[in-house]
Amino acid sequence: MIYLDNAATTKPCPEAVSAAAKAMTECFGNPSSLHRMGLDAQLLLDSARRTVADSLGTESGCIYFTSGATESNNLALRGASAAYGRKRKKIVASSVEHASVEETLQALERAGFEVVRISPADGRFSAADFVNACDDDTVLLTMMYVNNENGYILPVPEVFSAVKRRYPHIITHTDCVQAYMKLPVSARRLNAELISLSGHKIHGGKGCGVLYIRKGVRVLPVVTGGGQEKGIRSGTEGVPMAAAMGAAVAALAPGISERWERAVQLREKLVSLMSEIPGVEINSPEDGSPYVMSISAAGKRSEIMLHYLEQRDIYVSSGSACSRGAQSGVPEQFGITGKRADSILRVSITAETTPQELEEFAQALRDGINSVRG
């Protein structure tokens, strides 16, 4: 089996599996309970919180566990808009956001906010375009760090710094799901006041995410109840998955640079292999994340090619897994339309992917292009 759909989800690492199993079998108490079993669960949760905080260069008190990045994005946008949006009604965003951001922005539009979406010019985002779109009426600026469909690295540090210099009141949020544990993600360097993270994209488990909230920034809760996570996100915490996420971060954080270099070498190998297949086009930028590559398979429809490769026990995606194969509109923002857009495959690797796996994928892709119809 060759798994090349890591932007959709990753295989949990042994450290994460062990941490989750311990939380389920030994420390299964409710962290809100006052007895020893509750305390043991709370200590596990606190440890995971410190680990994530250290990886962002911040304090544990700024880390809030959620059910995943979708909830983190919703909480950031809805919660900040509710806290600061009484007088200011404009939100500025990139035009290539994940569905959990874009759908939330559309809901906020229906609630009376104006949303200005900034598109790339000639395939590149400019900090000046974001600054010019902001004004005194802007409450929030949101842009992802690494695009989940093509690996494009958005200029978050430059944009946020430029905007904050001119409009210090604007709240900055970034979806760092595809950047975290691949690029160094520092809350201070990004100048981000809200950061969304996901556990299952970094070899943790599904069902756990994080929202970083800079100290002093107000976010009103979206889910209310027992007041867990300091009242920001009520509901009994998912200790096993939080522990798994903390363990994955502890395992990966020391080797981010080395893993990036391995991924760069694998990407170069993949680019070389794709250049040898007639009709295959690479949609990702050369300076994008090496972990995510978008290709177009010679006009062959994505779904057909995806299932052909699946029959060979090779797994890729036809785009964002969160869109269930439907086109998100992101390719068009980068000038990719028509048959080229209809034939997109997303190949997403980890540092553990091998050159041999990429060679087998390339051969299967070549065979598929030559044999399948449509």
C-alpha cells in the first residue's frame, strides 16, 4: 500500500498511539472531576497543552483544545467577530481559504458583515493588496499559511506585520493546519493573534484541534455549557486525542528542519518523475510546501484516475478531502480551469515517504493515463 494523501490525514505515530492508549486505559477519568482519577486526566491534558504551547513559543494559557481545526476556525472567526464586531463590520480574507473558513465567512456575511476576499495576482499574493483592503472599519483579517490543495505558502508574516503597523486594532487569524510541524510556526513571528491547528494532520489522532488565542484577545464562546477550557469551549475534553496530539508534537518538533529537507528531496524526485510523463502538468509553485503537490493528469478526470490508482493500492486525492472531491474554486484562483482543473490529483507526502513509492506511483499514473478513458 502506498499512501500519498497525507494532507487529508496522516497515520498516527507510535508515540501518539501509546499516549492515547494510556489515556484511555489508565487515565480515563474526567479532567473536571475532583478525585485522583480526574486529576490524573487533568495532568495529561496540561502536559499536552504545555507541549503545544512550547512549539508555538507561547504560554500554556493561550492554548485551547477543540474537536479539530474546523471548530478552531469557526471559534476564531465567529468568536472574534462577536467580541469586536459591534462597531466594525469588515473582514478581509484570502480567496483560497479552507472550506471551514470560507463557509464561516459566508455565514458572517449573511449576519451583516462585509467580507473582502483578496485573490492572487499572476499566481502570487501581495501584502500590499491586503493592507489596501483594510481600513478603520475592519475587525478581522484571516489567511491560511499553507494552502491545503497546492502547497502555496501565503505571506502571512509579511501581511500581518504590515497590517498591524497600520491598523493595530485588527485581529489576525491564520489557519496553520498544513504548516504546523512542517514549517516553524511561531505565534510571535507570524504576528498572529489566533492560530488554528489540527492533531490528525501531524500524526496525532482525529478529533482534536487547537486554537491559540493571544493573551488579551477576546473570543466569545460558540459552544456553551460546563465552562471547560476556561469557558471558551465547553464540553468534556477529549483527553486521549489531546494526549496523542501532544505526543506527536513532542516527537516531531525537534526534527522539523531535517524532515523539511527530506521532503524537498522527495519533491524534486516527484517533479522529475512527472516531467517524464507526457501531458502531466504541475500546478504547485516551485517555492511551495514540498509536502503537497497538485498535478493535472493529462486531461483524465480526477475521480477516474483516483479509483484507477486505488485499484493499484495507491492512494491520492482529487483535491481537498474536506470537499469530498468537489471543486473548491481554489484552482481557478491560480488560473487553472477547464480540463486541467478537472484532472487535478493532489499528492501529499510525509518525510517517511520513500523514493521507491514515488516511482511506483509515477508508473501507475503513466499506465492509467494510457489505459483509462474519460
